[in-house]
Amino acid sequence: MRSGGRAVAALGAALLTLGLWSGSVAAASSPYSRARTQWIQGAAAISARQGAYWTRAENDLRQHLPPRGAQRRSYQRAIRALATLVALPETGDTAHQRLEAMNAVLTLDLFFRTPHAYS
């Protein structure tokens, strides 16, 4: 799961870097955009380094958590999903852990609008 989607992730990271996905410099520097960039770059990273990208994404979201409402709950779900991925072992995972990882990736792909970034 961790090694797939490298070409899509590289393209997404390039579009983010160029600012083509939003057309806005302000949006490109938002905490959400920085976290999204980390998520996409993590897809292209070797599995041993993915946790660092996920941790940075989690920190960006955690530090800029919306004060209330649906957006806050959405951020909280994404933060939990990132924390789950970081905590899972890279090898020797159980069927339950693989299911946790799949659910976390689906949650994050929806949150960051990156379908199949890690497939």
C-alpha cells in the first residue's frame, strides 16, 4: 500500500508546488495545503520515510485546528487517521492493522481530495 501511487503523487506534488491546483498563493501556504503536500509527498517516499511526512501533516493540521463545527470534526478525523498510520508497523502487520491502514488512507484521501494516492 505504501509504495503505490508514486507517479500520481509526484504529479500532484508538482501541481501543488506550481500552485496549479488552487491558483492562489495564499491557499498554497495554508495549513491544510501544507498538510496536503506532505500527504502527497509521503505517497512518493519510501516506506521507511513516510511516517515523517505523515507526522508533519498531522502537526500542520493539529496546530491550525478550526475552532468548531464540521470543519473541526473533519480535521480531527484526519489527525486521528494520520496518527494511526504513524503508529502502525511497517512490516509484520496483522489483518486488523491492514484494515486500520486502509480505513485511514481512505479517510485521508477523502479529506485531502487525493483519490488513490496510496493505492
